[in-house]
Amino acid sequence: MVRKAEEIAHALKRLKDDPHLRERLGRAARKRIEKNFSLVAVAAALDCLLTKR
């Protein structure tokens, strides 16, 4: 458990210290959310789920 906490702390420090990394990860996260969780994507997934028997 300690090792995991140290890994998280190291990752957070990297994010704090590297604005370019923060920007890149933020853009990638936004792109993923817009693609996978847009109203159209969620409606299509729900329709597929509800019509599948």
C-alpha cells in the first residue's frame, strides 16, 4: 500500500511540475469524454442495450 501511495504522490508531483503534461492529458481526457459520453454516444449505447434481447 505504501508503494502505491508513493507512486500516486510521484505522479501528482509530475503533474504539478509539468504544465505541458497537464495540458496534453487534459486535452486527451476532454477528447475521450466528448467521444464516449456525448448525448449521441450515450443515447446510442442505451438504445443498443434496451433493444438487445
